[in-house]
Amino acid sequence: MPHIDYYFSVLSPFTYLAGTRLEHAVVKHDATITYRPLDIGALFARTGGTSPAERHESRKALRLQEMRRQAQKLGMKLKLQPPHWPTNPAPASYAIIAAQAKGDGNIGAFVHAITRSCWADKRDIADDEVIKDCLVECGFDPKLADSGLLEGAETYGKNLEDAVAAGVFGAPFYITDTDERFWGQDRIEDLDAYLAGAL
């Protein structure tokens, strides 16, 4: 059974634009996923990246154009400059870690609900009520937002270390158990093809 380590940031517009296409691909190929939210700013610092705010104006402009084009291509609502971005990614990331450990809801839908809340619904994903709303929407107990905080912090930190060791430098980033690496939501189709044996 193929397995994918899915490294992502809840603050990334491209994680949002991935939607649930990864989940659809793994169902087709009877694969599994480990969701690994991480601190994207710390990842950039460790791997030679630059945060969006510190990039040259030409890079900022292209990023916004690319976000708009990708959202239009995918038929997804997207606020290019949401009112609650950037925000503290830790509470939502810890909730994702707790939800994955609990395993009684739809974790892929939960990740998407969190990112959609930021990038489409103009909500602050550091807010406990927003996180709880997303948990309930995806079949989880809303109390997960308040549980396992120490374990969440430890796993969140470990995800960063594992990502650096595995060669991850951006988000979303997908690594198969055969060490095939795919960077970006626009590479999900290639990952799908790889799992099908076509690449």
C-alpha cells in the first residue's frame, strides 16, 4: 500500500488551493497519508526560502497573479489578501495533529476547512471558535481544539525537523514511501500519475 507524507502549512494559499484532490488521488490507488503541518516561516529560514513579505516586489506581484489564476482554473473562491493573514498557525496545526491522532472524522476535509476559512471565508484560523467550527463540520469533537496541546507542540516541531531532513522546502509538499517528491498543488496530477505507474 503506497504511503504519502504530506507536509503543509495552514497559512499557505497553495495548501488551500490543493483542496481535497490529494485525498481523491490516494483513494484511487489505495494509498495512505500522514498529515504533517509545519511552521512554514521556520522551514524557509532553514532551507534558503524567503517569506512572502520579504520577497522582491516582482515576486510578490507574480505570486498574487498565480494565486488568482490557479483559483480561477480550479473554480475556487480566493481572497488574495485575507484580513487575518498572516496569523498564528499553531492552534489550527495542533488541532489537525490531535484530529489525526483521534481518527474519527475526515482529516483531509478538516485541513481544507481550516485553509478555506482563511483564504475564502475571511476568518481567523487562530481563533478557537473557527477551529471548533471546522472540527464539527468534518465530524470531529470540537473539544479536540483544547486537547493534546503538548503533544501537538512536540509533533509540530518534529514535523519541521523531519521535513528539513526529507528535503522539503515549501508547501504543500508530498513525499511517497519510495522517496518521490512533489512540490506544489499543481503537482498533484503528477503524484496521481506516479501512483498509477505512469511516471
